[in-house]
Amino acid sequence: MTYDVIVVGARVAGAATALLLARQGLRVLAVDRAAFPSDTPSSHQVQPPGVERLARWGLLDRLGDAPPTRRVRFESSGAVLDGTFPAGGAIHSPRRTVLDHALVEAARAAGAEVRERWRVAELVWEDGRVVGVRGSSPGGQDTAAHARLVVGADGKRSFVAQAVRARAYRHRAPRSFASYTYWAGVPMTTGELHQREGLAAAAFPTNDGLTMVYMSAPLAAFESFRADPEGAYLAALDRCGDLGARVRAGTRAERLRTTPDLPNHVRPAHGPGWCLVGDAGVTMDPVSAQGIANALRDAEGLAGAITAGLGGTSPLRAALAAHQRDRDRALRPMYDFTLRLATYHSGPAERLFLRTLAELRRPAEVERLFGAFAGMSPVDEFFNARTALRLAAARLTDNAARRWSSTPAG
């Protein structure tokens, strides 16, 4: 059978792409070697821009009982910041067993054909162009499916990207390892982010009344960590205020998941007969927790370009090229910021910046900070010299006002 688009990989990026294309009336086949619902390593966090997309697509009510997190407490460099996101935004932290399944079922409901437990063995080529895939389900005979475009949505180690020799650029070696698990009996009223020298940690509520607690550290520390993962994980949380004590008072609900496989790279978004979306196209360290929101944004942009190109409103190659330019322009500030976070070191300027912000006690400025962290605004529009000067001037003004108010009359 011939399709307009075959999507290889049906988790967040792939299922979202299939959903959006099917809603535009295209004939879509999505395949995945997994069956759904099933789990996969994840940062869990759907940042507010991703939440807005899920709401716009009518899927926000399908995330089960994972509660929205509207308030965050951030501790770093001796500074403590507590606040909300701009415009009433919220983070959702659903289990991937819930989020991926919801997207797959929505794609099916929109008219996409979804084949689970179907492994792609090879791409089908014709005159130097990808025209389909060949693969099979367990115990089944190899079959081929053809399409005008094949989309690789099969993750950071993408088979499709390797098969089309999509050469990575902006490549940086892995800098971190990460470890997380789920805890019962650790109630959360806010989300928590902790930065320490050589350490980052986060805790957010997820489905089934559980709390996902994550830590990451420089890759150089991985060998010592793996000698006693559970002990090292808890020792890391003990460095984060009372988080370690609260976790120890709860009950670990599942095994500890740990990985040092955290590359950073950008690949081309398209080529003759193929496209890449989500982690297959852009992978970056999860320390900034942008992966899911990036995948949803990328899926929306790619689906729009494919719809325009196959629908005749724009030449396909030009539409895909414009999508790649837009994708790279949107990701660049956060990509660079994420690489800085993955050094797990804050310099004097950053420490002064955060202390100044904490001392000012201005909720609007904290909102701006959290909005930048969440990708609601370009992160380099907040973390720059102009903002630092504005905050320093505000602190001088506040200090002068306090001195004036404390001066005895007469």
C-alpha cells in the first residue's frame, strides 16, 4: 500500500506528527517496534509551551492524574527563588506510559494507521530517494510500505538518520549522566529545582500520586556513581536542602533508572524523500528538560511544512528548508544554555545574578526567569548584560529606599 507519509517511531514526536498530518487528511502510517502503553527513559517534564500545544490539540485531559505544577522553588548558588510561570503557565510531568499512549490513540482516532511491534529492517530507495520502508512484526514476513515521504522519529540513535547518512552538526560530546526514579509518600506542593556545584536535581509530581525525583552530574563522576548507584543517588539528594530527608521518609516505587548516554547534536531536518523530527533531529542534554516540548514544537512545524509541500501550496523542498531554518533558529539559545548548564558550574557573574534576583523579591522578575527556563521566551533575552544591569539598578533603588525609610525624622 502507498501512503503520503510513513512515520518511523510513534512516541511523542512521531505520534504527534502522525496525528497532525492525519488531521489534515493525509494518508499516514506510523510504525514502532514497541507496543503501547510502554515506558521509555524521559525527563517527564512538558514545559508550558508543550502544554499549550497539547491543550490546543485537545489532548491535555488525557494525561491521567498527573497534576499541573504552577509554582516552582529554585535553589542555586545560595539563592532561593520561589515563583510561578508567566501568563499562568504550568508544567505537566506525566509518565511516558500515559503521554505516549495518549498521542498514539489520538493519531489513530485522526485516521492514521499505527502498527505496533513493527520493526523497520531497511529503507526502500529509488533513484537516490527514499520511497518507503521494509519491515515486519514478530514472527511475520517482511513487507514493504511505500510513501512520498518517510519521517524518522526514532530517537537519538535514529535508524533512519543513520540509513540516510544525516550528518550531525553542532555536535558536542556527552557531558552528563542522569538518574531518576519514582517515590510514594513524598507529597509535592511545588516543583523543585536544585543546582549545586557538580550536581542538578529536580522533583515533580507525576501520575498515581508518585513523585519523580531526578539528579544529574558530570559524566566524569559516572564511574564512581555506578559502584553504588542507590547510595550515590541518595547522597546527591542529601545535598539539596531537605529533599534527601523527605525522599528517605517515602518509599521507592520502582527501580532506579540511570544512563550516561546523553549526546548533544543537531541533524538536518530533511533530504530526498526523508525527514527527521524530535530527538532524531535534535538531541540535547536533559538537564534543561526541554526534550518533550521541543518534540511537540518540531512535530507541529514539520507537519505544517509537509502539509504545505504535499498539498501544493508551497514547493516541498522549500517548505522543508524553511522548517529546518525555523527549527534551528528556535533551538539555538536553549541549546547553548543547556550546554552551559551541563558543565554543573556557576561562575561569579551567574551567582551574583541569582543572588540579586533573590534579594529583590520581585515576583515579576522571577516569573521572567522561570519563563526563560521553560522556553516560553528566548533564554538569551533574560540571561544577558542588559538584565543584569537592570536588576543591579533595581537593587540600588531598593537599598536606597530602605535606608531612607529607616532614617529618623528630623
